[in-house]
Amino acid sequence: MAGETFAEELTVALRAGAAGFIAGRAIWSGCLGLPPEEQERWLRREARPLFDRLTAIVHEERLESRAEGAEEG
């Protein structure tokens, strides 16, 4: 699954009650076809920003959920 698709589906899952995510290939699979000497650079350039984005989505959705809960309570 592409990273962008995973991010979109993560948002949907969080809004439906998920508390976080487990991701493997959605984050790092792009480096598999690269020569070993390029893999670490790809992971820093592509995978780390995607992981950071997914983590930010979780935090943002949790904050939104808490704010909505406070308004209701």
C-alpha cells in the first residue's frame, strides 16, 4: 500500500475509533529494490517523513476527539 493511501486510511480508522497504527511495508517497502548503499538514504528521505506524518495524524485526531468529547461532556 502506498504511503499516501495508508495516511488516508489511517485517518478514517482513527475517526472510527482506532487508537494508533501498525505499519511496516507501507513505510519502508520503497527501499527494497534499491542497492544497499542507497537504502539508508531513502529511508531517511522518504520513510522517516512518512512515519512522522502518520504519527502527526494520530496526534491530531486524538486532540480533535478529546476536544469533541469535552464539548459533549
